[in-house]
Amino acid sequence: MDSTVFVYTMSQIGSVGAWSRYVFPFPIDDFTQLADDLYIRSGDDILKVDANEVTDYAGDPREQPFTGVIQWPWLDFGAPGVTKQLVGFDIVGSGETSVQVGYDQSAKGIFTAPFTVPADSVPGMMIPLPIMAPSMSFKLTYEGGAKWQFNALNVTLNDMRLGA
């Protein structure tokens, strides 16, 4: 049985907050915090959340890696309903990731095929990805079992309105 947990996090920069969804591969009975440590009770197990670990149940026969997924909602990038041309993007972070772009908001499951990109594309040239759509959703997937960090995604667009 899986457990889904929603966490609202406030950043110190500009007091901006965001929701995160965590899907744990085991039932969660309770949470508690002691100092800066978070503990989870699952049945008879007491688990300590450790930011340095890249698996659940680390060192246990039940150990399993977890995938990291970052997905933006459908972004208009300007005037709603107006077609924009995605020219390409840059990504900044660490760890190998695959990227998908949703391009049909009426069919929320339709994305480009996933493709692997470098963790930090800024030192080189922009990653070209020509797509035309009125809104887009970006999805980054980091494979389990390896450390990763996301810092920024910069998209380059052309507004396709006449006279724009």
C-alpha cells in the first residue's frame, strides 16, 4: 500500500511557496519531528528522513530507489490561447534528467517522448526543441538511486501573433 503526502514549502527568498507531492512505497501511520529530524512510523518500523539518502529503507532488504519528478502546470507564457513557438531551453542543476513537454492542454497526458539532457546546459548552447502550442507543461524526471538537484529552467519562445 502506497501513501501520498502533500507538503507546502516556503522559500526564504520572497516568501514564495510551492506544493510538493511525495508518494511513499509503504503505509504511513504517523509523522513526528525532533529538532531538525523528521521521523515516520510505518507499522512496527520507525524511519528517519535523511536528505543524504537516495533510497527508501536504505541498507534494508526492502530498500528501493525513488524517482524525482518535477512538473509545471500548463503555462501560457503570455496571452492565453495564442500559439507560441518553443525554440529551446536551458536547464541548470546536477544529476541526469529526462525532459518531456506537454503541448495539448485538452489532453493532459500527451507529452513529447522523454529525452535525456545534460544536468547543466548553460555552458554550451541552448537545447533546441521546436514545439508550437498555446500552452505547455514541462516535466523533468530524475531516476532513482542517484543524487540530483534542480536550480532553473529557462525557455526561449517566439510569440506567433501577427505584428508581435
